Amino acid sequence: MIDKNINKIRSDIPDYVEIIAISKTKPNEDIMKAYKIGHRSFGENKVQEMSRKFEELPKDIIWHMVGHVQSNKIKYMAPFVNLIHGVDSFKSIKIINKEGQKNNRVLNCLLQLKISQEESKFGLETDALKKIIFSDEYDEMKNIKIKGIMAMATNTNSKDIIRNEFMYAKNIFDEISAVDNNFEILSMGMSNDYHLAIECGSNMIRIGSLIFGDRNY
Ligand SMILES: *Cc1c(COP(=O)(O)O)cnc(C)c1O
């Protein structure tokens, strides 16, 4: 099932869109089913779970942290994480840079842009996000690279609301990528809204339940 699910999603989206298989709460066997058909990019939302899976699974897996980043956990993933999606404070950026330095790596991350009015959604307001990107302080950091934006739309049935939110993120992304060569990833779209996200310019989708089935928390 898992292999078929990935192939089905792959077959009806453009080649340039990268699929991150969100394997949170799912066992290693499920990840290996996707791995065996050549899938390598997986995402988790808890540092401890991702670190355990990193230890137990093949080392050519490309790990994405898609959860909200707690600054005290950054050190545990710094040695191996490939992309940190949910960065939304300057405090985290400073720690990511410091941990990158300790590990002699440049840590790639995305800033999470708040596009939903929902209280529970994390993320930076537009002004705060731009302020970080264009700050001298970030410019001087050698061990972190902000590669783009991650955004999550409101959990609603209204396609109009979701489309407006995604288009908003795409506009901010275009504005920054026009002047910043590192800015190339727009991570948006999940199982329920990835077609709409791609229509609106997403080039990285984060798919969990559509690949692995429903999660039992
Ligand atoms: C869980 C999660 C996903 C995947 O959600 P599905 O609806 O199962 O596809 C995507 N992004 C983030 C940040 C998540 O936490």
C-alpha cells in the first residue's frame, strides 16, 4: 500500500515538486516500505523520535524536521538533520547557527510564515520574517542557511480561504527569492490540500496520512 500510495502521488504532480513522507508515529517497517522503492526524504515532528529512527534506519535517509522547533532540542538533530522546516524565532536561528558550527555543518532551514488566522498555528508574521532574512546579524552567520518558507493553511473545507493563504505565501516567497539566491524552497501542502498548494506555487509537499494511513495518537 505505502509504495503504491507514493507512486500514485508522484504520478500526478510535476517532477519539480519534492515529496517529504511524514512518518511521525509510524514504525520503521513502514518507512522501509517507502525506502525500498527508492524514496529517501522523510519528515518527523519530534526530535527524539527522529533521532531514534536515524540511529535505527539506513544512513542515506534524508531527514526533515517539520514540527515546531524547540530551541533546547536543536543540538540533538544538528549532526544529521537535512532541513528544519518550522523555524519561527531569531532565538532558534542563533542556536541553529551555533549548533551548526559545533558540528562543522551548514544547517538548512525554512522560516515558518503564519498565513492562517487560527490561534494554534505557529509562525512568523511577514514583517518579522523579512526582518530576519535581511538582517546583518543573519548575514554574518556562517553555519545556517535559510532556504525558503514553510507555511500551513487553515484547517477548513473552504478552498477559497486555503488558496488565498497559499497565494499570500507564494507572493512573499517570490519577493524574497528575487533578491536572495538561497531562497528556493516553498514547503506547503499536506494530504488534504497539496494539489491546491502546488497550483499556488509550492515545490515541496509534506504528506503523511495519504502515504502511511491515519495516525493513532
Ligand atoms: C503531520 C504533518 C504533516 C502531514 O500531515 P498529513 O495531513 O497527514 O499529510 C505535514 N506537515 C506538518 C508540519 C505536520 O506536522
